[in-house]
Amino acid sequence: MNSLRAAMTATWNYAGSVTTASLGPGVALHVVSGKGGTGKTTVSAAVALALASQGRRTLLMEVEGRQGIAQLFDVPPLPYQERKVAVAPGGGEVWALAVDAEDALLDYLEIFYNLRRAGSALRRMGAVDFATTIAPGLRDVLLTGKAIEVVRRTDKAAPDAYDAVVLDAPPTGRICRFLNVNSEVSGLAKVGPIRNHADLVMSVIASPRTAVHLVSLLEEMPVQETIDAVAELRENRLPVGGIFVNMTRPPMLTEEQLDQAREGRLPAEQIAALAQQAGLRQDAATVAAALVLEGQDHAQRVDLERRELQRIADLGLPTLTLPLLADGIDLGGLYALAGILREGGVR
């Protein structure tokens, strides 16, 4: 119950967002995944801003071709080129990159074989697209390989190095397949450059330098996908980071009122009188009856969210919560979420 109580404090009071432990100290690559619709791209961007607000130079990457980062930061569509998209309050910077498998392959050919020109010719012939289509494992090696190349710039003291990389990854349904590149290329190459590249990628992804974070909502399906993803990540020996519980809402009723709502004891006459005082011109009794039903539905929703939060707490992972922003996500809201994450323990 202590884990639930801590998480409940974060969910219902979210003043600074309580976390069960610091999330990500010493991590160079933050991989963020989640069921579609949970807001993983928004959370990825907020994590990048939270890291940058501590004076860090951070790269935010996306690999699904949706240009979600550009929309969030209100900038033109991102090319296959690192662009600065924000400056954080602490003086750090957020750079962004939309990774394309074809461009990543050209990078690979240039870095390892000095064959950029030949790679461009392959693209014109359609060979690059053909190769990544018939061998989807190769595509994932190229996409993850770009993230690893950026992470390893720090080891080489490169002038374009970053303090942290945040990867807006594919959804939970395919996150292990996306990250576990060794198994994906096993049917393509047992030895040789592709195998060596996959081994290099895994040497970082499967190390403490990487953390795979999952985004969930307090609903049955997203929570179940999160639980399943944690189990699959652990089974594949991939480093699990923490859980971001997104779009949380505080109860609109007190605990006493919630008990009354569950038992159908909300004072309808008192509610009708308050409706009249508020100037409602409809039949006050009808309004009160509708509000009583709304109260019952709300109590059921609160109970569901608390049960799902307990299931997340039972995972024993660092957990941070983010509120639902009534006005939607704009740049100001993104900075607000980043502030909550920073106070909550994102390092």
C-alpha cells in the first residue's frame, strides 16, 4: 500500500509530481514507448526539455515519420539534420532529429565504407527502399544505430556531442522487436559488417547507459500493455527505466462525497437547491437527478483509476505522473510538463 499511496499523492495532488526514485541518473539514452494515444511523443519532448533545463544539451529523436516533434515545438518539418528547437530555462538546449531509414543507411555507408556517393545512387535506383522492405530487421538496426552513433559521440569527445538522447520510439507492441536488433538480424547475417554493427548497437542498448521508459494512462488496456511490455523487456534483458502515468485528473468530489456517490446517497434536494442558487432555469430536480448519476459515474471512474494505479505501483518501478492539461498541449504546456518532470526526478 505504501507504493500506491506515493503514486496516489502524485496522481491526485501532482504538485511537483512525486516519484518513487530518481528516474534515469547516469542514463545517456532515454527510450520512450507507450500504447498509441497515451501521449508518448509529448512525454518524450517533455523529458528532453526537463533534461535540458538542468543545463544539458539534449537531442530528441523520432523514428516513425510523423513529424510529431515539429508540431509540438511549432517549427517546420524536421529534415534528416539536427536542428535546435528549444532553449530550456536552465540554459540547456533541445535539438531534434527525424530519422529516416534511407538516410540512416546512407550515413552508415559513409561512416563505415566512405560510400556516400554510391549510396545516393542506390537510393535513386530504389535499392535502399527495397532492402529495408524485404529485411525490416535491417531497418530497425539502421534507426537504432543512428541513436547509438549520437550517444557514442560523447565517448569520442566530438564537438557535436550531446549530454543525453531521448528517442521517441515505436509503440509498446513492437518495442522489443525494435530494440533487440541482434535477434532481428540473426536471419540476415551471422558475421560481417551488419552483424558487427548490430553487436555495437546492442552493447549500448542492453547496458546501464540506456533506459526504456513506458507511458500509460489510468485505463485498463494501456496499463495491461505497460505490464506486458515490462515483462517482455525483462525477458529480453533490456533495461527498464520508469513509468510515466499521463493525463491524470484529480477527483472532483471529496472522499466522503465519493462514498455517498457509490452508495447512491448524494443529497439530491441539496444539489437542487444549489442549482437554483446558481441561476439554473431548468427544473432543479431534473438537474439534481442528472448530477447524482454523474456523481455515481465519476466515483466508478475514480475507483477504476485507483485500481489501475495499484497495478502500476505493483511493478515496483520509478513512477511519475503528469496532469491532463485542460487547454491541450501547446509550447507553454510542454514547458509546464517538463517542470513537473524535473521536480519529480528526471535526471
